[in-house]
Amino acid sequence: MTSSALRIVTRESPLALWQANFVRDALCTLHPQLDVEILGISTQADRLLESSMLSLGGKGAFVKELEQKLLNGQADIAVHSMKDVSINLPEGLVIPVVLEREDPRDVLVSNHYQCLADLPAGGRVGTSSLRRKSQLMAKRPDLQILDIRGNVGTRLRKLDEGQFDALLLAAAGVKRLGLQDRIREYFTIESMLPAVSQGVLGIEMQADNTEVLSLIEPLADETTQLCVNAERALNRRLGGDCYVPVAAHAEIEGSQLTLNALVGRLDGSEIIQSVTSGPAKEAETLGDKLGRELLDRGADDILQELRDSSA
């Protein structure tokens, strides 16, 4: 970057562009003399919509091409949905700033049914998330859970065309796009545990660029950062960097952090879930501890079977 210009690299999906523009606007408010440019790119994961996320290498496929732009100096920062970010970042890159969390819940979107309970046996529900599939099958094994790829607009179009009876989506993305009127039911955190870091935006940059860091640091939210630290530490212990049915959500009240997490079989036949609490300042330790507990209770067998089946 120059002293008066900053380049943000982003995917070209409407939601990714919204997120990049949100960060740009916040930076311009903080630094009125700063010229912020947005560089949109189409990633392989965006182009190959007929391929499964597993075959593309998991959700990190949305991020790796943006990271390459950072590494080769073509961009200064990248804005990510933290639920898409791999546990292990490329050498030389860091995510020093996460913004205040948006609504972390999942939602049901449907044109004909007001809630999950209203869906008839055999109802077709679209989701690309193994985490959602596992929890949904545990509640409603009589439904057809069908894979769906594409951005929010593409998924809604397929719903409107009658290919699905309902969709499961992240509330944060639907709200950010101003489409909350399409939501029929908000799942509670307890009834549909979210993805690790769902609803959180993170800013990635080269580790040694102190000038960029000084510009973005005021956007950081400490409470969200501690929650993300706990959730990602749990995911790291579970080896959840690949595309696996892991869910986790941390909340802070006062000085105490509570972390709820689960690992489930894809058919919903077994859900291993636990919760832990402790000082928020020990967020990563709490996450790692809960990950160990889930592994000891059988999560390791579930995750290994999934890895073996996808090898």
C-alpha cells in the first residue's frame, strides 16, 4: 500500500462484496484521507458449483486464492467470513482483527412452510453444510437433505423454482443482504448449533505490515475475538480444518466464557455434545480442553470414519 491507499481483495459474490464494502466504509470513516480500493476475483470454488466442497478441499477453498493475492503483494487486506477460514493460515499471513459478531444463528427459508415442524415427510431441504445436515437428520430423519451450492441469491432462485421446499442458511448472510423478509424461522443456538465463528468477519493481512495493522486495529472487537479464539482452538484440537460436521458457539457474560460444541454423524444417528465454562481470558485453553473431551467421548471415531470415507 501507499500511505494514502489500501487495497481489499474479495470474492465477487454479492455477500463477499457487501462484506468488503462494509469494511471499506468503516475504514474510510476512521481515516477520511484514505483511498480504499476493492479488488474482486472469482475463485475456483465459486466457479465449480457442481463440485462438492469436500472435493475442492473444504471451505478454505473460498479463501486460498485471496490469500495468494496478499502473499504476492497485489492486495493489502482480505475480508473473510471467519467460518470459511482454515485453522492453519499460510506462513506470513495473520488475522489480527475480527469485527463485532452479527447474528450467529441458522435460519429456515421457505415459500410454503413457516417452520421446520411444518415440513412434510419427504420434504426437500437444501444445505451444503455437513454440520446442518447432521443436526437436521437428528431432528427430522424423514426429510430429504439435498446438497446445494452457490451464493445466497442462487440458492433462493432454486428455492423459488421449486427445486427445494426449504433452505437452511446463516442468518448473518441473509441479513447483510437485506433479505431478512425471506426468513421463516430462526433456530435457537441450542436447537441448531452454529458453525465455528459463524457471523464473524475477519481481516487478513501480511504479518509484518505494521502500517496496515495500524489502520485496521480500531475495527477489532475484543469480545468477539475471545469467542473466536475459543471456537477455533476447539476446531484445531478436533482436526476440523477439513470439511467435517463440527459445530461450536462461545458466549461471554461478565468475565466468564461458555463454549458449547458438538460433533455428529452425517445421518444424525449420534451427536456428541458438551459445554464448558471458565475465565474468558483463557479462551483458547477452554476450547482445546473441550475438544479433547469430545474426542475422548467418541468424536474421534466419527471424524476418522468421515475422513476414511472421503479419502
